[in-house]
Amino acid sequence: MGETNKLSLDQILTQAAGGEIEPTPTSTPDQTQEPKEPVVKEPEDKPEDKPETTKEPTPEDKPTEELKKSAEKPNPMKEIRDKYNTEKTAREKIEGIVTKFTDGNYEFKLKDFKTEDGKVDYDAVSKAMEDADIKAEAEKKGISPEVQAEIERIEKERTELEKEKLRVSMDRALTTMQQDMGLKTTDINNFFKDALALQKNPYRWLAQGGDLKDLYRNIYYDRLVKEQVDKAIAEARTKWEAEATKATKVPAANPAQAKPQAPAGSTTGISMEQLLTEAAAKKR
């Protein structure tokens, strides 16, 4: 089956939902599927209904026409990305079929499915292997291949329903964890990557009733403990420095308190009476 961190997102979901992982990949983690908008066809005008003259675009119509023309411009990057995703999906599909065929025990050969142009029809190979697997499983259980095919169809539908429930539950759980723990988007991405590297499927953890925050603390236990210790040390140091500064600081004078008058013989100041006496002596 391979390591968990090498599985696609769809296979990880299938694993968590209790389904059997197919060797043929149905989707890739980096492939983005854009929803297709419904195509609405404009009613065709009959020849007799067409106006004889065309209306010249007014200044008010020009912005709309410019937007329409810009929307019709091809996006080369999107075309390249779509082409790459399509080719990658097709390549991985073929690789999965070949791997399943090599690991299995089938009476037919790949050359039996060659087309007129010399290429192998891998879709036909996949269908033949699926029919052979159903027939073999039916013989083990002593039932008809039709009944076994129906059983597998129902099981696939159940797995898809469980996968959809897990997607919704995961979105909610991630939002809650991000808000409660103050995490960033990069933290969430690293969490998924590190969890899968440790063979801990977050979807399976959630399907078994676990809390994602507990899984996060489990994975980053050493780091979180170190952060708590460093924080406690920093707070203690700040408190100690504040108390030490307070103990050595000289009390400042109270500006509201009246200053004491200097004594008569003090050299630090002179009274009003002394000033008057000295002035009278100078006049004499």
C-alpha cells in the first residue's frame, strides 16, 4: 500500500473512511478542479428576425464590451496548468493499472488489448481486471458475480459518503483549532505534512473521534514544552529585573511638599532680612 505520506489526498480519505485504496489514483493532491459553469446557449435568431442594421456601441456600452473581450482572452498559464494536470493524471492512472496487473494473477496479457494503432487500451485492461477480481471474489464466497458487483458498488457509495462527511468535519475542526491555538495557514500545512510523515492520518484520527488539537500537541510535544519553559523563564526574568530596579532606585522628591527655609548662617541660601540689612549698610 505504501507509506501514508506518499498517498494522494483521495487515498488518505479513503483509508480514513474504511474503504479499500485502489492502486489506480483517481485524483492528485496538487490537482485543482475548477467547477464548470453550465453552458447556456443563446436562442438562434431566425433570418427574418435579424435586424437589418446593427446598433453602434454607445460610450456606455464600451466598458461592457471591453470586459467581454478581456474575458475571452486565452490564459496561457491556465492552459499549461490544465494540460499538465491532465497528462499527470493519465500517466498515474496508467502506472496504477500496470502495477495492479503486474502484482495480480490474470490469464490475459497486455498485448491482448492493443488497438489498431499499436497502443494499449488501458481502460479496457482496467475493466477486464475489475471483472476478473469480481469473479474471483464471488467464487470464494459462493455467490454470483452480479451479486458481488452489487456488493462492491454499495460499498463504494458508502465509502464516498464517509469521505464527504470527513471533508466537512475536517474543515470545521481545522477552523476551530486555528482559532483556539492562534495558528497560521503555514502551521496547518506543516501539521498535515508532519502528521503524515509520522504515519498519523489526521482524517483517520478525526474519524475515530479524536481531537485535532490533541494530535497537534502529540506531534509537537517537545517544541510546545520548550516554548512554555522559555516563556516562563522570560516572565520570571522580567519580574526579577523590575523588582531589582525598584529596590535600588532613589525615591524622587515630592513636588507638593514645601521646601524648608535655610537657616540664618547657612551658606546655601540668604533670607530677605539679610538682603535688606546688607543694602542699608551699602548706602551708609
